[in-house]
Amino acid sequence: MKIKNIILMFGPVFLMPLGVSAQPVCPVCTVAVCAGLGLARWLKIDDTITGLWIAGLLIAVVGWTVQFFEKKNWRFQGRTMVIALFFYLSVLIPLYLTKMIGDPLHRLWGADKLIIGILVGSIGFALSLWLHSWLKRKNNGKAYFPYQKVIIPVGALLILSFAFYLVTKYC
């Protein structure tokens, strides 16, 4: 791997605020996403499936950061959208610059597989978090089963991963 590609891949780590490492481990997550994608490609895991899990990680980090901002009483208009945009761009831009996104051989339905996975994963993960909250509200603020907050979102990503496995295997 060229030095330029390594710098572009890990560049966002140095752009992130260093003081935020108490709750969300943002620089580590960005490095993990980039390294994880390289490992996933080496293991021949389809980019759509990898994108699903990248999306889950991104939404989790956005949620942690919003909670951190709330604890510090840092409030401003559009806070969640700004935080989400920051994290998504800090992952997508290095992936694009290192040509992990945009490869014409990594396409499904005319779009980049990684982008499809991130889009579907973001929607699926967000809906699963909403489902958990809705179930909890219906049960007087209590979960229906232990670890419901973890099982529902991870279960959603597993189901979507299996669905994309079938789609990419037979398309």
C-alpha cells in the first residue's frame, strides 16, 4: 500500500477532536472501519455486507457523541445532523480517495456496493433502534427480554447481512 493511501485512509483520525475520546472512541472507530473493510475484502466478504456493519458502527458512534454533547450541555441547532454528517464524511471521503468506493467492478443495481450497504444498514439499524424504543415504551419502560437493546439492532444487521448474501450470491 502506498504511503499516500495510508495517509488518506487514516487522515480523519488527526482531524477529530482529541478531547472527545472519553465516551465515543471516534478515531479508533474510523481506523477500525478502514482496516475492517480491507480485512473484509481480503476475506472475500461482499462490500454490501461490510457496508451494513459500517453503518451500524457509524450510527452507534453518532449516538454516543450526541449523548456526550448532551452531558456536556453543548446544544446547538441541528446538532445530531451535523454530528452524523461529520462522521459519515470522515469515513466515506477516505474510502473514496483510496478508491475503495467508486470501483466499477464493485457495483450492484448500478450503484456502488459499499454505498448501498451503508445506506440500507443505516436505515435498518435506525429502524431497529426505534423498534427497541417502541417496545420499551409499550412495556412501561422495561425491556421484554435481557439485552434487548443489543439483540434487536445486531439481529437486524444479521438478517440484512444474510439477505444481501443471498442477493449477491444469486444476482
